[in-house]
Amino acid sequence: MKSRIHPASRPVVFRDRAAGAAFLTRSTADSDQRVTWEDGRSYPVIDVETSSASHPFYTGTRQVLDQAGRIEQFNRRYGSGVPATGE
């Protein structure tokens, strides 16, 4: 593997502003803003809009669509059969 072609990986804090959650992980991203983490060290912080703490899929607040109702609505609106072809 060639040396000096990969960006440096460092510990970074990602902060989810919507949920008020933060997590420390490694990343190549960098930021001028810094935050003091629970271990007393200062790390670069990157603010994100959505993470697993606020995304509906991971939090269980995802809305389940009523597929049967949608099919019935489609059939009522457009008919339940396929139009007959040239007989």
C-alpha cells in the first residue's frame, strides 16, 4: 500500500442537534469547532441534522403505510380490471 495517499483518521465527535445526542468515533472529517468530551479531552465536533438517535427508522417512530387501503383506493379510483385489448 502506498504511504501518504490516504487522509489521516482521527477521533471526532458527531453531534445530532435534533436529538441532542453526541457520539465519539473516528473520521477523516475535521472541524475548527472543538468540544470537551466525557474523558476530559478536546475533540473536533461536527454537527449533523440526522443520526440514528433522531432518524424515524431507528427510533421506531416510522409511520407504517396501510398497503391494503392504498390498493383499494387505487382500484376505486381507476377501476379494478385491466382494460380489454382489441378483441
